[in-house]
Amino acid sequence: MKPLPKRVWILGWISLFADVASEMVYPIIPVFLNRVIMAPVIDLGAVEGFAEAIVSFMKGWSGWHSDQTGKRVPYIQIGYGLSALGKPIIALANAVGLVLAGRALDRFGKGIRTTSRDALLADSVDKADYGRAYGLHRTMDTTGAFMGGVVLLALLATLVRKLPDLRLVFLIAIVPGALSVFFTFLLKDVPRDHEPVQKTNAKAKLSEMPKGYWRAVLVTLVFGLANSSDTFLILRANDVFKNSHPSFLGLFSETTAVEGALIMTTLAYLLYNLTYVLFSYPAGKLSDHIGRWPIFGSGILLYVLVYAGFAYFSSWAVWILFAIYGIYNGLTDGVGKALVADHSPKDARGTALGFFYMGAGSMTLVGNLIAGWLWDARGPSATFAFGAIVAGIAALMIPLTAKMETKARTPVSS
């Protein structure tokens, strides 16, 4: 087995530092918005949904545009730079609008960089190594997320003594964000080994995609409606810890129940990132040998289990559910990208990935709005029951759409 190229490792380091910055702040955004800004949960759904809509649109545009220019690296550099700038804006927020502005800038950057980054990963390896390359990248990415959680936990235990102090966390996150931007300048594009790409519109390129690609898009569109933001899981866990165990097994006094709940929620989120790390690379590597759909489908079934559990559960189950949720992401994130790359011609890979992300994100926007509305109108159980049911439908669609795969399974040129 030949080693993966240096470019894959550099992309991994970029994502590692970017995720340290992101996961330092992501677990506290729902608490910051709901407890410090005093916004209702439907506003949380709107902020996260709008942020994902920006990501989705920009993923589609940047993927197609990077195909036209023949370059991936400039989009990666600009994207990570904009995301690094979004964190201090949230630190200054005193209303929902400024939180939305910070999240929008952060997600705008993510949308610009993600498709080009994932296309560059596929450009850098042979098709037989897609699963391994994406698996390694997700492992390094999620290692950064785990490290970000550890940093957040340390800050909550030392510098953050009351909820308004959460603003300091957003400011400190600038440091790892700047490191991720630095590593982007070590990247170089893969030299093209064919004629320059003809200027064509995205519709023309998408019309040439094989049926296997559209099968992945169809299943992902339905699943996207169920796949609401992780902030709902975080807020649910925070509420349960605060209400069920005010003493926190003797670790915190009742006067620090809110801060204690935040620490316990961060620990649960760390467990999620740990299982995510442990399963990402093995899942990607295994998918290279037994196929993508069995791994991806198993992950969706775990998602159904987690959301059904969050609909009706006690505080002790938080740990188990977050651990399983990490396994779900490990089985689906990198494998899903490899699944699309399998059916994407090299000169249209950015367009294919971009449309895939755009469609999934658009449905996630709708799903987030529904989740927030259900939470305020019917309670959190309704939010998670809805997610479990729709995800179950997506899982059923995998065997029902199997005929969409081409019988010959001719590999796409890479």
C-alpha cells in the first residue's frame, strides 16, 4: 500500500487547526445565543439554517468555478481566511443579527473552500484510494475538533466563570484559525494532464453525470431534511444536565449549575469527536474494499437510533448517544464524499461535489427551520422524533434506488 501524497497531509493539517478554532466555539453557540443573547430556539434554527444555506450555495458555485479555472488552492486560501474572521464578530455580538453575521462569514468561507478542498483530495490520489484519503482527512479534521473541545473545557474550568465570559472563547479561537490559514500557503494545485477545460455551464456538466451520482444526490436530499444542526443536540444535552443533575456528581455546587451543565455538555461532545476520529479512517478504508453504500447506510441507521434516543431519554443516555453519533459521522462523512467522487469525471468533479453539497444543505436549511419550530411549539421530543422518522425513510431509499446504479459499474476516469 503506497503512502498518501504530501498534499493530502497538508490538507489534513489545515482542517485540523481550523477545527480546533471551530469546535472551541461551536458547542457554546446555542448556549450563548439562548442564554446570553436571550434568543428563542426558533432563532437558533434560523441562524444555523441560514448559515447552512450560505454554505450550500457557495459550495455549488465554488465547485463549478474551480472546474472552470482549473485551480483549487485559491478557493481554499480565501475560504479558510474568511472563516477565521467570523469568530471575533460573534464575540462582539449583543443581538441575534451580529451572531448571524459572524456565522454567515464563517460559513461563507466554509462554502468557498470545502468543495475545492474535497476535489483537490480526489485529484491527488488514484480512485482506489479515495476512501483512504477522505478517511485520513476526516480523522485529522476530527482530531482538531477533539482538541478544540479540550481547549474549550480548559477555558470553562479556568477563565470562563460566568456566561458573558464566553465571548473570550471566540477571541482566543482566532489563534488556531490563523494557523490553518498559514498552512494553506503550503499547498499547490495538481498539474492538469489534459487539455484546458471548456467553458460550460453547470447544467450541461450535471446532465452528463451517471445514474449512480443521482442516486447519491437523491438519498442525500431526503436525509438532509432530517439532518438538522448539531446545536439542537448540544442544547438538548445542556438542558438535561442542568435540570436532572444540578450537583453533577459532586463536581459542581448548585450555584454553578449552568456552568456545570456547559462543562458536562462539552465532555459529551468530546466523546462524540473521539468516536468520530476512531471510525473515520477505518470506515473510509473499508469502503474501498466492500463498497460505499453498506457503510453509508449503516451510518444512517445509527442516526435514526440517536435521534430516537434524544426524543425520549434520561441524562445517563447522553453519553451513549453522543458516542454513537460520532460513529454515525465516522461512517458517513468521508464515505459520502468518496461515493460522489466515484461517479464524478475529473474535469467536472468540483461541479459534482458542489451540487451534491448544495442540494443537501438546502434541505438542511428547511430541516433546521422545522426543527426550531417544532422545539418551540411541541418541545424537543418532537424535533428529534421528526429527524428519526425522515432519516429512516432515507435509509429505506438506499435499497429501493439500487437499480439506479449502472450495471457495468465502469469506473469513472480519474
